[in-house]
Amino acid sequence: MKHKIYVVGLGPGEANMMTAQAAKVLEESDVIAGYQGYLKLLGDQFAEKELISTMMRQEVDRCRMAYEKAMEGKNVSLVCSGDAGIYGMASLMYELSPEYPDCELEIIPGITAASSGAALLGAPINHDFCVISLSDLLTPWEQIRRRLTAAVEGDFAIVLYNPASRKRPDYLKRACEILLEKAEPSRACGYVENIGREGTKTEVCSLIELREKPVNMFTTVFIGNSQSVILNGKLVTKRGYRI
């Protein structure tokens, strides 16, 4: 019998936005592994579990720790914020899996920021959309540029993850300037900070206004397509129904 490891999406942060499946798996786990910040999101609910963590940029070590604990015969969950398969650890765990043939993985989905943020803003991704991370830690900026250009040329609604950080304070501005080469300055946009956590903030604006907005790593940005509008303070991307 193979050792099971669950790779669990926690959702945006609040306990009531974690799926029942995720909560059940964590309750049945002996060990919960994750980035320190994500373990803090669990609060005291699973304090009796064995918690193991690493800092940011130690993802490979974190995944190996989860595998090693499973090899000891323990029930293990590796947690990620949002969804484990959307900028999470699911793919890395599969990449490492050939080294641990006695283990098997099960991915437990969670609510990603594109979904939870969209619900707060209105209906910004109610038609075809794409998600692009502005972090160039693992993806070269030139490739990010090409993806932004392709997205706006395809008239997708766009969700931007990781729009800025201490080392990348101007990346959202740079992204907006790329989009403004193809999109009108009045394009309807919005953003959400601290989704599902204390201090949640939402704002709608135009693309030209968005270019100057201060954002951080806890912000998710939404750029509408050519049919998106702001209705009663909500960002809405139309499906095309005749009314």
C-alpha cells in the first residue's frame, strides 16, 4: 500500500472559505507541511498536529520534507493558499514523485484568488479569461510581456497575480503600459487586497487609473475585456445576452 500525501488548497484565508473536503483531510492528517505564512492561516484549529514549515523560496525542501514524513508512515498534507494547482505546489510534488515511488498524491482543490476576488468585485471573469503572474522569479519578464500582449490582443479578461513586491514596486505600472498599447485607457478594471483576511479592500477604476495604483503581493488585479463595464460600483464582464 502506498503512502498518501494530500496537496491541499486552503482558499484565501478565512476558515469558512476552506472547502469541507480540505478541512476533513487536514483533520485526518498527522503532519501538515507548508510555508510559515500559510500555516498561520490555520490558526489554532490544527495546533495539535505536527506542523513543519520552510521559508519562501525553499519550496523544494518543503516538498521533500512532506515526502519524508509520509515515508515514516504518517498521514501528510502539504498546504498552499488558494488552489494547490494554481501557482501552488501540486506540479512540484509531481515532479519529485519519481524519487518516492512508494508515495502517491491526491490534490485537494481550493478557492483561488481569481474566483474569490471576482466575487467581491462583481463578475469580472464571467467570460473567457486568463490568469498571468507578474512575478519574474521563475518566469522571465519578456515572456510575461508576450503573455500580456497576447491576452489583450485576444480580448480576454485578465487576472494578474503577484502584481508587485518590495523588489518589484513598478511591475503593475509596466504591465498596464503594455496593455495600453492595445486597450483603451477607459478599460474597466478593479483590484482586491487581502481577500478573505482582515483589511479586505476592493476598488474599481479605469486601466489608465490602475497604472498608478499602489498594490502589493496580497493584491489581485482584474482587467476587463472590451465589453466589461462598471455597474453600480461593480466590475462586470458581459456574456453577450440580449436584454
